Amino acid sequence: MIANTAMAQVKNGERLPNIEFKQILNAKSKSASLSQLKGKIVLIEFWATWCSPCVAAMPHLQELQKKFNNQLQIVTVSRETDKRINLFLKTMPSNLWFAIDSGSQLDSLFPHRTIPHSVLVDADGKLIANTSPDQITADVIAKLIKKETVNLTPKIDNLSKDFVKEYFFAADTVKSRFIIQPEIKGGPGMLRKHLNDPFFAGRRLTMINIPLEAMYRIAYGDLAYGRTIDETDKSKENKNEMLCLDLITPTPEELLPTLQKELLKRFELQAKIRQVNKPVYVLKVVDRTKVDGLSKSNKSANGNYGGGSGTFSGDGVVFADIADYLESFAIVNLPVVDETGIKTNFNIQLVYQAENPATLTKALSDIGLKLEEGQRSIAMLVLYK
């Protein structure tokens, strides 16, 4: 605890304690410490295989490692298992070191809420910055090698434990309200539907750091990003402005209509639904025996599932939730239409390699489903002035 407290107080320009990377993959040595890397620039990159921006940053980091091979060491840090990381490396080979931090010890030394999170250390073991991978360019590394000063945009995360409670507290006696506020700096982007709240279930929505355009998509049926037709003047309309919102209505039936009405009267941006014939993926049943063998649930999750790039987890979900997940999380590049015709609630876990599409096909096949390309008329959100 003393070591962690000391690390939390380290400021830019101060020397770091001797950090230990106790389990390293993809390197000659199975472990290493910061002192062993003295004389090299060290970049500690917190990431996960399910984090799309993290994976997108990998080629850039690999180029830096290749260019400054003897003067830079990049150590990626993940809380995932060594089995998962090795599967990732099998599909996407890399010249970086991959450290496992399943106990989140390194995580706690550099407090952050969102990933990717980059910690840059100079050749003398002094902290340069907590920042983002896009800030660390070849020019930055070259300057540090020459002992020159660099100025990087810091990444400062808001570490509040419960953003909804802290910024949008509501007593259980509240019947209705609408609050909209500017972005909470350093906070995550999040949507809470309060489905498990006995007082607000179905009649409350809270959004933290959500773009205005996304608020409209949620208001008109929680449509995925790919189901938007933008007819505005993109150069003049700031649809990516981050906002926070909390809405409570007397009944669940009033929730989305009220959200639509409140947005339309407050902003120049307008919206409507239009049916459009488009290429899609169709989710179908191919093996009814496998479907019948799935674990059934007595409760309904009402679209409340967990997931990311490589995982889907739901207790009481229907197949339409899987279609929504595949589209909303951009797992596939087309809208997804559920045509299984099955409304049964199941307990479903899908695990696959996001970097290997064939594993998604197999994961779906294992529960009796498949994706098939087709053409369908689907609801699209039209944005206009």
C-alpha cells in the first residue's frame, strides 16, 4: 500500500520506483524490471484485446519499436489471461512485449479509467507523461533520446466511483425530470438504463459524455451508428459535442417520446425515421437441436447484456440481443436483422477472437446460429436541420 501511494504521487519529471513486470510474453525474458531497462525510453501501454482503439494503435506502436529498436522498449500491459493474449499474438504477431497484470497491480500504480492509456518514461527512469498512444510519435522519441524536452497532452481520467450518483443523484420519490449538462472532463462515455433499479426501471435514462447524434439514435429506438443518414451541413453542425443527460418519466411508455421531444425543442438538429432498403446480415437458425439445448432463463434481460470485442454475455437474453450486439458494437460491418423467430430467453456466453472472423462464425454455429448476407428494408434515422 505504501508503494502504491508513493507511485500515485509521482509527477512528470520525477523518478519512478523500480516497477516489476512479473509475467512477460513475446520476449526472451519472462520478467523484467524498470531498472533493467535503464538507458532505454520505456512506454507502458495499458490495453485489452476487446478494446478496438487499443488494437488500432498497435501498428503505430510496432513501427516505433522497429524504428528505435535499441533505444526504446514498449511494454503492453493487460489484465487478460496469458491464454487470451497468446491467441491474439497467434493471429496478430507483434514485436512488442506483452505483460500480464491479472492482479491489476500495475493498473493501480497508474490510475486510469479508460484505455488505451500510455505511460512514457525517459532513459533515466523519470516519468514524462500519462498520455495517449497518438501523442507518442517518432519525433517525440527522437527528442527524448537527445535529452530534449517534449510537451504531450496529458490524459487525465476522472476517477469518480459512481458518476450517476455523484452528478445526477435522484431520490426514489422523483417522478419526472430532465437535466442536460456539458461534458464531464475525464469521465467515461456511458449509458445507464436503470433496468435493475426497483424505483426507476424502464422510466429512467442517464447518459454521461455521449455525442448529441448518439442521443438522437438512443431516443429513436437505440439505433446503431450505421443506421444513420446525415442530411445536415456537416461543416456547420457539431453533432459530436459531448453532453450529459438524465431523464426520468412517470411511466416507461413516456420515456423515449419525452426524450425525442426534449432534444428536438432544444437543438437545431432534427430527426425522423425512414425505411430504406439496404444490404444486411440476417441472423438465422441453422441447427434447432443446438438451440433447444441452450440454457433457458426464467427472467428477461430486456436487452441488458454485457460484451465487447470478443465477448458476449447475457442472462435472460433473446437472439435479437445478439443481433443488436453484433451491429451496435461494430463486430460486423453491416446492419444485422434477427430472423430466427425465437423469443425464448436464454443464458448465453459467446467467446471468440475479434481479430479472427472465423472464430465468430464458429461461436454462432455452436449455439445453432449463422449470419447470412441479404437485402432488407430497415429503419434508418435521418438527421437534418
